[in-house]
Amino acid sequence: MIRLKTSFRHGIGLVKRGNVMKAIEVLKELEKHEAECLLRYKNIEEKLSDQKNTLKLLDAKVWGIAVLVLVVPFAARLLG
């Protein structure tokens, strides 16, 4: 019987050729997977919300530079 490794993570089972998982086993594995994904997405959402203020400040700086690029040539003509 050939055993195929399904993942590099320790604790993940092996698939055996010819054997079929029962529906209840599949549901248990899906529940575990969904719980892990929920934690992962919560962490991603927290990181994004933490960076929201930083991105707003960066956006304001970029708009300021854009205004300066447009205004400086006109100011140089008026003063020069």
C-alpha cells in the first residue's frame, strides 16, 4: 500500500490509496480547516485596520506633493 503525504504540517493525516473517508470525517476536517482560516482572516483584518491610519497619512502626503508639482511652475513665473 502506497502512502501519500498530504501536507508538510505535522499532525495532518496520510491518504491511503483505495480508502475513502467517511462523510463525518470529512466534516470534522472541514470544521478544523474553517476554524484555522477564520483565525487567519481575523489576523489579516486586524493588520489592515492597524495600517489604515498610516495609509491615510501617506495618501495626504502624495496629494500634497502633487499639488506642489502643479503649483511651483506657476509660482516661479509670477515671482521670476
